[in-house]
Amino acid sequence: MECKTQVMQVSLLVLMVLTILTTVYSFPINTTMTTQTADLQTTESMTSPLASDLNVDENSYTSSSVTESDSASSNESNVSEENSKKEAKLEEANIYCEMPEGRDPMKKPPKLSLDQEQIEEIDDAQEMLDTLQCNRSLLKRGSEFDISIVNLTTHQINKLLPFYRPFFHEPSAQNDSLQQQPARERRNSNIRICPALAQQTIPQLAFNSEGTISQIIQLNSMNVNQIFFEEECEFSTSPILPSVDCISSTRLVNAFVIDLATNTISTQYIEIQSCVSVLGPP
């Protein structure tokens, strides 16, 4: 009996030792696993904001792409609208200027110089031009001084006419240069303080706004001319307001000319006789 009792005590003691040892050795293992799990969670927590940032960047890129796409569409729309406006202007210019088909109405007229023979024609007439320059009153319509000096060639006319066609009209037409683009607005002709006699004229020479003489290009061979209305006062004093005087003056009208001082072909404002009213002395 005593022997069995001792064996049982030893067995219990061994079991207790094993239990203690098992408990002691299992504690670090659990602690290590717990620590590793905590570190992993901490790492995931630290990397989570980076993933969030990546999502934000991706959203920003997508938003930027949409904005750029909208901007490109807007620019294309603006360009298309501008092109439509340009086409409308070109079409309007074609109708107004009566340009030949295929010619660009926005193209600048060619710069043509007078040839040597034409320059010699001006030199031959220089004495007469000097006389007119000193005595402007001699240059009247229908006078011996109102003559053409330079003759343009067919080549020059064909080159220039498509660009300056609106300046020319048939002699019977009433759409004259007075109605083109005068330097000042045309007065109301319904009621005039100073009545005037208006005469349709086809002048050859005229003084320009610079005070020199220009030849007005006339195309008699084509039956088209630059036509102007020149005025002569009917009365020296207004029949409506006796305190107003009626005097001869000039107005400036745009014309297609040969500048005889510079030997160039261009548009200029020339002086056309007109009748104006001036308040006289009290």
C-alpha cells in the first residue's frame, strides 16, 4: 500500500511539473503571435492612407481629363463659330464687290506701277499741271484743262478692275460717287437752306486731299465711269434765312485715281464742288 501511495504521489508531482512547464513555455509563443498580429495591423493602418491618396490622385486625374476634354470641345466650338463668321463676311464681300468667281475678296489689290511711257506722258503735261496748281480756278468741268493725261493699258485695267469695280457705273445710273463714301455725311436734300443746282459729271482731273492733282480713272471704252454730282449755288443768300450766305465749297469723295505727283495708282479723297451755307454778319 505504501508503495502504491508513493507511486501516485510521484505521478502527481510529475504531472504538476509538466503542467507548469507547459504553461511556462506556451506563454512566450502566444505573446509573440499577439505582438506579430498587432504589428501587422499597425502596418496595414499605416499603409491605408497611401492607398487613399492613390484613390484621390486617380480621381483628380480623371477630373482633370474631363476638364481638358470640355475645354478642347469649347475651343473647337469657338473656332467653328469664328470660321462661320469669316465665311459669312467673305460671302457678303463677294456680293457687294461683284468679284469674279474664285477670287478672294479679302485679297489686297496688286500694286502696279506706271510704265516708262506713262511717266513720260505726265512729264509732257507738267507745265499744264504747274499752271493748274498755281490757279486752281482754271480746273473746271468741261474746260480745256480737264483732260486725261495717262492712258492705262488693257493689262493694268484687267488687273485692277475686279478690286475697284464698285467705283464705276454706267453714265445713265444715278448711283454716283456722291452716294459711295464721302468724307462727311451727305446732307438732307429735302429742305436746303441754300438751294443748289446739281449736275452729273465725269471729271478727268481733280485736286486731292493733299492739295496735288490726280487723274480720275475713267473707262469710256467699257462704257463705265466714276460719276459725281457737283453743285452750284442758286443764290448768294439763302431765300429761307436772309442772314445766311450761300457759297461754293468742296466736299471730299473717295475715288480711284492716278496720283500725278507720285505716279501711283490708288484710292484717294478728291475735291468735288459743293454748295454750303454760312452764317453771315449780323
